Amino acid sequence: MKILVTAESFGYGPIITCLNVIEKLKRRTVGTFSFLGSGVSMEQAKLSELFDEYVECDTFSSADLKKHDGVFNEASFIVSSENIEGAIYGVKAGKKVFYIDNLFWMWDEIPQELGEVDTYFIAESLDISSNLSRFKNSIRRLKIVGPLRQVAHSESIKNNNKVNQLLINFGGAESFMIDKHLIYDYYECLLSKILDVTTETFSSILVCGGSGLIKELQSRTTKLSLLSFCTFSNEEYLEKLNESTSIVLSPGLGNFFEVLNQTVPVLFIPPINFSQFWQIEDYKKYSTAFDQINWSNFEWGHHVDRCAKEELGVNQVLQNVKYFLESERAQKEVAHHIKNFFMKPHAYCNYGEERQKIVSCLKPNGIDTVVNEILKRSRQNEYYT
């Protein structure tokens, strides 16, 4: 049996979600696993060492997908993590497709063919009630599951062996919708504001993310003995997360869920894409659990529509990014928020307790639920243990 796996190359969200599912699925499946993708998705897939075959493909391009007809035809079934075009291509090829969506709340439409996948998994995130009412009748079979990240309950928390370390995670920082040079310029500027107020506070500072961004930032940043630039596998990253005493993150859903078991200060930085903008708006209701900076915090912040086509929403967020890079005032105000975070008396904040309140409201065992459903629906019981 051959299982084809795809994940959209749009930051780390799709691929890390995918790897969490595939790691458990592989333990219970006899067969070969092929990964189809590019960019940060391919990079993380290779770092995971979960796959028997890696096929380079721009999975958002129908023309490029067509070049890999053979890979689709050989597949017993397909697992797609937010790769819409790949999922639709599999449906048209007559394959059983399992689709994973972390951003169901965000879509202004669901393509008809995507609604025809065998199972459409909606991972818990922001409020999905509005879109559920709009789209539930156009999706053949949907299943709502808990977060597909490692979310620990209080009894599982381990915050031992801390070192005086600042961890800065800029995420995958790659998207076919955003010019990479704008991404590089933005994170270079933001990093400089962070380093201005932290180099005398921490023994070490780790800056991590996709290799394209990290290599660029390393080449642009003055060398400091306490400063390291790294691209980690998710497993390695979680180890660094556990040992750090302060954390600065891009506001992706994965980052949000993965710090729920941390008791140290966490700052979410301003977003570069549409979903991040609205996610960080949602995080504001947890003001006692996290610190955050969003473009909407500022008088000069450009408006971002809540219900918009993704391309329009991304461009509205990028208006804020461009203004930040061009405006001395904007940079000073963001830098002020960053400085306030590091000067805050965090010792008096019950971060662990506040974050566990969030965990207690989440559906449990999301990864196991998806794996069990795939095994059940694939109807190939002879392959499973």
C-alpha cells in the first residue's frame, strides 16, 4: 500500500499539523509513505524522516500537480493538510482523500470538489460556527476534532532545566502569496528592535524559522556570541521551547497551541498574513496568559476585513507591514511595546494557570481522532496493526 501525503507550503502550520498525524498513522500502518510538496513543507518533511519518498512539486499549481499523475495514480489514499489543489486533484483522480483544515473559520468559499473528499477534518481553532452554518451542507462528510498539535494538560507540564535563554520563532515565513524580500526586510527590522532590548538580559538568544529566512537574517545581522540562528525539526524546536525562559513568536495557531504548556512569558509579534491577524485578535481575550502586538493596536493601523477572500486579506495585512517598514513612528511604537514586554514584572503573572484554563476548554486527542478515522475509513484493515 502507498500513502500519498501533501501539505501546503504556507508557513509551518500545514506541515507540522500533517507530520503530527503521519507520525502516529505510520506506527499503525504497513506500507510506504510519499511526500509531495516544496519549500518549508518539504524541508520539514525531510527533517522528520517519516517518508520513504520525497517528490518536489508546487502543490498550489494545478499544472505542476499534473506532472505527477503517476504519484497520484499509485496512491492507495491521500492525506492533504490544507493543500486545496492537491486534495482536489486527488478527488478528480478517483482517490480517497482525507483533508485537514486548521483555518475553516477563515474561508469565504469552499470549492465544490474539496467538499467531495472522503473526510474533511476541521481542527479546533477560532470560532467556526458561522462557516459551519454556511458550508456544512456542501461538504460530503466533515468531522470536527481537537487541535492537531502537542497540547499538554497540567499533569503533563514539564518546565524543568530552564536556562536564561530567549527563543524567537519567526515560523516558516514562506508563502506563495507574499514576496520573500518583504518577509526578509520585515523580520530583519523586527529582530533589530528585539535585540536592542535583550542582548544584555539573556545568556543566549535563539532565532529560528524556515531556512530561507534564517540564512538571510544571519547574513544581515551583526554577529554576537550569544546569538544563534537555527532551523529545527518540530521535535528539536519543542525541546528548545521547554528550556527557554522567555519566548517571542509569530502568531500562528501552532505556536499558540504549543506554548499552552509553558509557564514563562510569551509575546506574539505583529502578523504578516491574514489568518495570523485574526488569530492574534482572538488571543486578546487571553490577555492574562499572553502578551501580543497586532496592527490593530495602533492608530495608524490599516483596516483588515474579517470576511474577505484570502488574497485581499493578505494584501490588507501587508499594507501594515509596508507602512511599518517605511514609518519611523510605526517602528518606534512597535519597539516601545517590545521593550515594555521585556521590562514587565512577569514573576507576578500566573501564566501556567491561565493557559491551562484554555487547555481545559479544548477537545482532547485531536491527532488520535484523525488517525483512527483515517484507519477506519480507508477500509484496508489487513494493513493495520
